[in-house]
Amino acid sequence: MTRHPDRTRLAESELAADVLPASQLYTSVRVVAQTGSTNADLVAAANSGAPAGAVLVAEDQTAGRGRLDRSWQSQPGASLTFSVLLRPSGVPVASRGWLPLLTGVAAVSALRAQTGLDVVLKWPNDVLAGAGNGAARGGGKLAGILAEQAGDAVVVGIGLNVSATESELPGGHATSLWLAGATETGRQAILTELLRELERWYLRWSGGPRPGDAEACGLRGSYLRWCATVGRDVRVEMPGGKTLSGHAIDVDKAGQLLVSAADGVHAISAGDVVHVR
């Protein structure tokens, strides 16, 4: 770990040059100094007819949101906050719930390759630093993912803590790549790899003879490989205030978490999961 976190600003021209020429997905890359929410901006753009493949990155995001309309706090220069506009027209609507899980798999693949960390997933799409990293706040949350529908488009956003220090993080279980002992904390290199992995997985999932089939393209298998939730006792806090306690046994073909409880197996499509130690 370097002694001081890297806070180098992102270079839009270099990022576009690294990502766009060989891409079969991305059509534009913009880096803005500040915005309320990159997701909200691209949802508005999608509703105005913007093409698929637009990438919007913000150095400072003042009104970032996570799942269930929670706020996402980020420190300028210490995080990556970006969104991608997708139009999966060939994918059945029922299969599009896999998009945030797919983004989680892409994030884990990229971060493992770039940072040397034991990065894992908590269902459905929280990115965690594996407890085996042996660094400060190991096992904490590195990133959150939010997918929003906009007509026939879906906007996927990622908020990743890169070089935030202890004092810059919110309370709870948040951590950063720097605190977890990452070998790479350069945001330009990390973002480039994240976008490449997202494209790779998206094209595999949305193309081919069975678009949207997470089993056929290998997405479900890869998700299960990196999912730290399956095989653990969990407590699921569901919309409406209900709570379910049991043992997470699988993620089904629809991306739902299967939890074995005293009254049988439940398929959970939405909820907050707590890993019970």
C-alpha cells in the first residue's frame, strides 16, 4: 500500500482513447466535475432518446443513490462514481433483473485483476473486500450498484470507494480499496478495467442464441463462484418490514436468492441481506 492515497483526476480524453476504439458497446465517455447523480442524468438522457453505450463519470456526485433510495456518500477524488446507459432490446424483460448482478460479477473480475484483493459479492450486488485481506476494515463494503429502468433502457450505476481514508468513510461497514491493501488504486486504470469487464459480460449475456439466459452464458456460475452469501446463515430484511432468517442455499435462474427457513424455501427477489456470523 502506498503511504498516501492517489487522488489523480480522471482524464476524459485518455479514458475515451482506452475504451472506445475497440468497443462493441460504448459510444461515448464523459467525465464531469460535479453532478447530482450520474444515474439520474443518464435516465433523463435515455428518456430523450440517447443511444446505448453512453458512459458518464462524475468526480463529485452530490446526490448519489443506492438501493431502496438510500444515499451514497462519496469523497471527490477518492471514489469512482459512474453510470452506463444500456438498451438490452433482445433480452426478455423477465431476464433483465440479472443486469445488476452481471455488473457485480464484472466489478469483482476487474477488481481482483487490478488490485490483488479477495473481492466477493453479497447478494444481490454489494461488492465486499473479502475478510481474508487482513487489512483495516477487511470484509467491508467497497461498492454498491444501482440499476434503473428508463423505458426500454436500463441505466446501471456503480459507486466504488477507491482511496478513501477512515475519516472519509461513513459509519457502518464501508471500506476502500486503499484501506483493504489494494496493490493498485489508480482510478483511471481501475475504471478502464471495470468498463472492459462490464462490456465483456454484457455482450455474452445479451448476445448469442439465448439472450438474457444467465445459465447459458456462464453468468450464473460466475456469480455463484464469487457470492459470499450462498452457504451462509442470513437475515433478510424485506420491503414492507418483514424479516426472514434462514440459510442461503442458492441463486436461481431468475437471480433470486433461495433461503431455507423453518417453514420451507423462500425465493427472495428484493431485500437487504445480513450475513449472520
